[in-house]
Amino acid sequence: MYQYDDYDRALVRERVVQFRDQIARRLSGALSEEEFLPLRLQNGLYLQKHAYMLRVAIPYGTLSSRQLRTLARIARDYDRDYGHFTTRQNIQFNWIELEQVADILGLLAEVEMHAIQTSGNCVRNITTEAFAGVAADELLDPRPLAEILRQWSTVNPEFLYLPRKFKIAICSAEQDRAAIMMHDIGLYLYRDETGELMLRVMVGGGLGRTPILAQQVREALPWRHLLSYVEAVLRVFNRHGRRDNKYKARIKILVKALGVEAFAREVEEEWQHIKDGPAELTEAEYLRVAAAFVAPDYADLADTDLDFGTALAHDQAFARWVSRNVRPHKVAGYVSVLLSTKPGASSPPGDVTSAQMDAIAELAERYGFGEIRIAHEQNVVLPDVRKADLHSLYQRAVRHGLSTANVGLLTDMIACPGGDYCALANAKSIPIAQSIQQRFDDLDYLHDLGDISLNISGCMNACGHHHIGNIGILGVDKNGSEWYQVTIGGAQGNDSALGKVIGPSFSAAEIPDVIEGLVKTFSDYREDHEDFVDTVRRIGIEPFKEQVYRKEQVPA
């Protein structure tokens, strides 16, 4: 994984010193909250309902064991003993005292971490899939280019005050696990027929109040022009994006207003002026960064292992866990493991205690190469595990509450913190997640249902990505009361789709019955073991609506 150079270290340490002074002036009253607001946002600090929330950057979701242990220390010493992994592969601490923020940032700097540009109208954390570099279906590792984008966009003065926040994702696998269609810029990395590295550029995706899938603006962009083309897109957005209405300020609104063809023409025109300038990447620069992502020292192993096969045959719970939480690896004898952060109603989705963080760090060292990934579904990935070690790892994961065999199933839900913490939320997310987890606590039944994604957002900002869940739940406000709108048919990946609203909203108490009705309809109409979203696409939403609303319990 990438290691800081002297420039990175100097930048992060100087930012800590700078923000420490700004905090002191806020505490003394020399800065008003209005004056302090843009300064704290530049350092990932939000003022929530009950306390400050600090969002720490995890570039493209990659962590070392040492870094995770520092996050555990922050959770233990400065928060309420847990952190929350987000859909942008970052981590949030929800109970931070302002007086302690500079000390926390100082601890992060010691392990090459920071909170810069995790908030504000700037380029946010560059994301990619959690299996980058190890996925069996990967064409090539996208992380070097993600790191180059990170370095280029960090404190880039031209793009620190954009009309609205800006999100970039990059993917290079046959299956898109980075959700590139949902981003302001989505990049797909591939090789053409001559073997040349190329980029497909998608622009204008995003969820929130106006969900839109990204549209292609450029095919076969040579990789050397990555930065200049992204710069051209950002310049057009900076020039024409709306600043008078934050709800219409995202680039998706600009692309829709201009039309994708007109937008692409303007980007191309801008790009012609800068494409051969200093932003053009050289092979030397690429190799400099790529050298940090060399493969670890894998052993020469057979793809089959007798001990692994024996454990599968004799431990049914382990076999079930392998079927859901283990992914193929490009190196024979190795796999990638997903540790679920969704054990059920006992813990909100994405929350991990300090003890669990320490345990994950130890597992990564004992069974891998000390590296951890955070998936945008809020789970944790150990990317390099020997098949022969899987049963031992599983037994240790059981002891730490990290072994739930539900990845991809209904209870592997994505959820934002919602109204329990967020000042922007219209409704709570966590109690809704818990009520569904309580209703669907039979793993055998969930495995029979197969893949169903369920995403929950507490407001239209869609931090829980409800639009792209097979089942989506959105908290809405009705005359000061909390209600929940339900969509079905959303999906991420190669066949990305936005869910459709099934009808009037529901009370919190009705949601478990609603989900049960949707699942029953799926079971009644399902053919040939198809997944939930495939059934929705085949029969449409009407049968689901009829089942859910048949008791006529919906409020007027």
C-alpha cells in the first residue's frame, strides 16, 4: 500500500498545526461559528445533533493494521468506543469534543492518515472496489491511478471551492463493484486490442434529491491524460455549476441541463487547451506510484487444500460462511474474506468497536500481510488469506462477532446513522435496520432467498444509497412525524438501476411487515433461483404493490 513521502508528511503535519490554532481561536471566541464552519469542514469536522463528528479519510478504502489500531485508540480514548464505516470507505467518529480534535489529527498524522477533504465542496475521497489488486476478474490494479488522483486533488487550489461536493470512483474489473455509475465522475480502466491502457469516462451520476445514472462522455481515453481530462470536467463544472441553490449544484444537474452531448463537447474543447500540459502523466510517474502497490510475497500454493475441504465437510456453519463471505483471488491457494459488520439488531450496520478493530488488525497480520480494506457496503475485507487458514480465521472471527454469514443477503444492509445523530436527517435509520434484522434473523431462510440488497437513508441526501438498493428505504418528514418511502428494483454494478417508489410512505412500525410482504411476493413469483432484482425486472412492481397495500393500512 502507498506510503507517505516527505511532501505528504509535511502537508498533513502543517495542517494539524494550522487547525489547532483555528480551534483555539474558536474556543476563545475570536472566531464565530459562521467563520469557523468552512475551516472545520476542510478538516472533516461536522457539528451534529449531539456532538462533533469527525470523518477520517481512508483513501480507496485501504488500511494497514497499524492504522486500524490507531483508529481503535481514537474510538476508545476520544469517542464512545466505536467507529462507523461509511459508503465512501471512510470512518466516522460521532462523539468528538472540539478541544480534542487537534490531538486526534496529530495521532492520525503519525500513521499517515488525515481528515482533509472528507467534507466541503471539494473533491472527496477517491474510491475503488475493496478487492482492487486481488480480484480474480480484475483486468489490472486501479489503485495506482486512484492514488495519483488523490495526490493531484488534495488541496488543489482550483478545486477547493466547487459549486458542490465532488466524488470520483475508478474500477477495472469485469464486474463493477465500485458503483461508478453513481459518481460525479466514474472511470473504467481497461486495455484496448493493442494492450494500451485506456479509460472510459462517465460523468453526471449521483443520488440524493435527484438520482441520476452517469453517462459516458469519453471512450478510449489514453491513461496518460487521466488528470488533464478530469481537470477539464471539473473546470466546466466550476464554470457553469449553480451556486445559488445547493440542491441543484451537483454536476448531474449541469449535465442534465446542457445535455450530455453538449456537455461532452465543452469538456473536449477545454481539454484541448490543457491535454499536452504538465498534467500529462509519464510512465516514470506511474511507476513511482505503482511501486507502492507491488504484490506481497505470496507462497506457491495449490488451488485446493485438504484441510480446507475437510473443514467444509464437517462444519456446516463454516461452509455457510464460506459460501457468502469468501471471494476468489487471482493467486492460487488464496482468497479474500469479508468480515460482516452487520451481526443483527445488536449493532448498527457499519459500526465496529475498538476491540473489534484491534481484532481485525491482528487477524490481518496473522492470516494476511497486514492489510485491510473497507468496502462501500460498510464491511471489512482481508484481501489475502490462505485457504488453509480459513477455518482458523473463521473461528477467531466468531469470537469477535465478525462472522455473520450474511454478505449480500437481506440483513447485510447499508444504513446511514440517520436521525439518531445527523442534524440533516428527516427520520431515524438505525431502529428501522434493527427492526428488519429482528424480523429476518433466520440465516437458513436468508440463504434460501439469495442476494437481496436493502439500503436505508435517513434523508434525501441518500448517504445510505437507498436509490440503488434492490429494496430502498428513505426517511421522510410528514408534519413533523417520521415516515418511510420504499423503492424496489434498484441495483449497482454492471446493470445499475434506480429503484421505483411503490406508493405512499409507511410508519416505522409498518416497515417490517412491508419488507416481509415484498419478500413474500418475490418468493411467490420467483423462477429458477433468480435474484430479487431479476424478479422485479421480469414482473414489474405492481404485484409487489398489491401485496404490500392489500390490507389498506396506508394513511391518507
